[in-house]
Amino acid sequence: MEVKTEVEMKDHAVINLNPGLFAVGRSAEWSERNRTLLTDIHPFKSELVACVGGKKAKEELSHPETVFEQDLNVYFIKWNNIPDNQLAKSQELMEVQEDGEEALVERVGMEHLLKLSTYYRDSIMRHLSILQGEVLDDCDTENGQANEEAQAFQYIHALWQLCEIFYFYLTSPQDQVQDHYIDWLNKNFPSPSTMEGQSIISDSDPVNHEDSPLDASESAEEIKNLVVGMPLRHEETSISAYNTKWRDWHNRCRMIYRAMEGGEENDEAWSHLHKLVSLLQGDEESIMESSQSWQEAVCAMLLYSQPTITVANFPDLVETCFGSFGVEESSAFDHATVSLINGNLGKFIILCNQIDWWFVAHITNLLYHMGLLEELDSMFPVDMHEYFITSYAETLVSHSSLWRVALDYFANCPKSGHEFLEQYVLHIPLTSDRKTKKLINIMAKQKSNRDQYGAAIINYSKINDTRNISQIANNLISAYISTGDLSYVKVIDSVIGLNSLYTSSMKFLSQYRDFHELYKSQRFVEAGKLLVSLLTTHTAPRKFWITILIDAIPLLEGDELVFDTFETYELMRCAEEIATSPRKRDYFMCLINAGQPSKTVPNDVIESSIAEMEQQMQVLNMACVRNLARATIVQY
């Protein structure tokens, strides 16, 4: 039996077995000869094995059968296969994600997402620099794989940065695009390239070098001054001043162009200068003819024709330039760029999947946290956010050193990750304590992501992870601030026996639950003493003091005297500490952000919420004064 060489499936490829199992149009004859196709899928890897088998056992046949060449072949087929040299980046980039998760725990705000996005893009740029160095080192040899990977990461960085521009910086339809787009193009696709520039400079006669963009001997002083005098947006203090200067400069370009129309048509130098001025005056036809790519054409149109174009009108300009360069010949990167600029995120994500599996998983995750995928969920039969993450994780899980990274990805998918984890964890051999702890940590994380906090705490307790137990407690505190729901009571009860890991946060949650139980049963004096105890023993986190003090107001103003003079003074002392603290606004912001954990809170909402809490603190002070008078009379 012959084992055929492994066949790797490319994007949108069709498997063709060579030699074929039967001739085209003769499948019925093949079946009549007791032949069928046997296949089996690897449980972990993206691999398939196929061979010819018999419909019936040989012993059941009435006559001997002929054996053909195709019957002796076994085929191994791979899909979604990532080369080993690309897997090395997965660990580093997963660490970036883990480092950024802490910024997302307290609040998934745009400023935190931008910081996380910058971490990712810096890592992509470092990996791209390494790849470009390898390409330069191997310039004397053909290294197609290195070139292909370097180009892929150049595209990844470019699309990631463009996503940042249009969803973090240019957030209004009236924002101007020019500076951001030109900066993006220069950083990602500089022209001439570094290699071309070095080639021109190193030439003995760089002026007449074949790659030199313009022969220096053909320059004219007037056009030189025109180019140097071109107004730039960042040099002007206002848009109106820039528009005025740019219109004056543009009119000068037109005047010079008209003056040159009567020149020597057969003079090569003159024709070059005439073409240059036509570019400066923003002639669309000249720009399209002279540009090497549609991205370069867009840049030229921004500089010389529509310098103040806004986000709302920019897609029309891009479509015009893109169409002039032939849509049929464009790459997936080109189409993805245009789709992103047009705001067609569904098409953008599908095209990103053709560029790189790691990229589509992480850019989709970023868009999900920005709240941009909600409208797409109804357009696709699967959850796009989790589909691409789990698909990428499946390519890593069979790797000897990256299986933990794969499980981390599964753990970050609350909806579908649990099923994947169950299947893979059951088949992973536990060869060391370290490996066992990793698995328990991943399972605990997945439970936490699914809001199964009791199970998560129990798992974390098995590996003595007090840090994550405290984080769960903080999440529950934030959940109470957001909803006022005390459903975490069952969570507290399920872990009450874990005394060794009963963190201060968990202790606070337990006692705060007891306070509400006492209050509901109208045992106000006991409830008040417990509330003061949470403050004086510093069991309650400082950021939660405001909530506790506000909880004390109904007890202070009730008919029954709940707090004595000492307890009232303690409430006043804590209120004074908050009022005079340089971090007072931070304490207010903690409560505001906890109340809206998945949104960026508008400034007007922040200010109104702070004003409302300030007013409640004033009510508290007045209630303390009245209660102090009552307590003093009773006591003395």
C-alpha cells in the first residue's frame, strides 16, 4: 500500500486525488465494482485521511475482484494548516491579549480598547520587522515563503491601523481624512521603498538613475517654488485659514498650467514639467495615469484635489480611485481596505479571513468589544466573534507547545468555547502538575466568562489562585452596583467552606449580603452596626464606601434610633475622607463605570451622575447631623 504525499488545501480549493479513484462520468461503474470511499477526520488536527474500501467484505463476494492502482493509495489531506514558522508568534500575541485583559475587566471603554489595539499593532510591527530582516538577509536566494508571510503581515498592520483610524480617531462624519490617510499610507507603503531609495542613492549618477522619479535637469524654479509653497493643514491654526491659502495656491497652479499649454510639445523636459503641473492642479486623469496604485491615487487626490474631504464623502473618492485600477485584478487586501472604509464590516471580516486566520480572529474580537458586530449577528448563521476565534484555536490545539494558547482562546468564548474545551480537555494527557494547573486555570477562566462564578471560584481554589478569586468578587460588586441584584448569594454559599482562600473581597460580599438580609427582616439596629463595621474594619473596598454611606441614609432618617454617637461620628469621618480625598472623582467614576460596564459613558452622563452623588453625600451629612442630635439626647 502506498501512502501519498500530504495534500494541503488552499483557500477555496477543491481536493483532486491523483491518480483519480475513477474516470469522470464512471462513478456508477466504480460503485458496482464494490468500491466506496473511506474517510476519517483527526479529532484534534485539521486533517483528513481517505482511501478506497469495499462495500462488502471479500468473503461475501461470489467472485474474486481485480485490484487497481487506485485501491492501494492512502491520502492525507490538510486544511487550515499553519506553518510552524508562523506558530511562534502565537504565544507572544496571546500574551499581549492576556496583558490587555486587565484593562477590560473594570471597563470596556474606548480608551482601554485603543490601548489594547496599540499593544497588538506594536507586536505585529515587531514581527513584521523580523520578517523583513529575514527577507533582506535572503535577498540572494529565493525565499517565497518569507516574502509571502512578510507581505501578509504588512497587510495585517495596514488594515489594523486603518481600523484604528476610522473607529477610534475619525468618529464624526465631519472629521477630515487627509492627515490620517497620508500618515497611514506613508507608514505602511512608503514610496519609493527603502531598497529602491538606497539603490538610487548608491548609484554613481543618481540624477539619471532609471528609478529616479524625475530628472533633476528638468526642474524649473517657478514650479519648485510652487511645490515648496504648498500649504499644509497641520501648519495652519484653523480650517478656514488653510482653505483660503490652499485655494490661492491651487489658482496659481492653474495659471501656470494654462501658461505652459502653448509650450514646445516635442520637448521632453517641457512635457514632464507640464505633466507635473497638471498633477499639482489636481487633474484626475493625470493623477490616475501617474499613480502606481489606487491607494497612491487616493493620496494624490487628497493632496491636490480634495484636501478637506470628510469621513462622510471619503468612500466615494476611494471607490472612484479603486475602480480606475481594475477591480478584477485587485487582491483580498484591496477589497478589504475598501470595505472597511465603506463601513461594510461583514465583507471586511470575510476578506480578512482570506488574509490570515490569526488576524481575522483578533480584529473581529476588537470590533466585538467596540459593539460593532451586533448588527451582523442577524446576517450570518453563526456568531462571527466566536466562530473565528474557535477556528483559529483549532489550528493550535494539536501543537506540542501551543495547546495551552488554544485552550485560552476557547476559554474566551462564553457561548461555544465550553463545548470545545470539554472535547479537547478529555483527550489531553496530564503528564505533570504544571500541566494540570494550566488546565484547571483555563477551565476556571471559562466558567468565569460564562458567569458561573461559584464553579470558577472552586476551580481557582484548587490551584490557590487568590488573585482571580478576588477579581470575581470585584465583578460581583460591580454587578450589584449596576443592577442592584443580589443573586450572588448562592455563589457565596457555594464557596463558604473555602476558608483558606476566603479573600477580603469575598468576606465583604458575604457580610454585605448579611446586611441586606437584616435590613429586609427589619432588624435595623443589627444592620446598622454591621454597616459601620464594614467601614471601620476596612472590610469594604474604598471605592465602595460611597454606596455603603448612601445605604445608611434610610437608617439615619428612620423612626428608630439605629446609630449611637460613636457610630454616627464614624459615618461622618468616612464621608469626610471621601469628600477631601484627591481621588474623590476616581471613586465616583468607579461607581459610574460599574453601572455601565460595557459602554463608554458620555461626558454629560458622567457629570450629571457625579452631581447626583454629590447631592446624596450632602443629604447624608444632614442626616448624620440630625441623628447625632437624637443620639446625644438619648445617651445623655
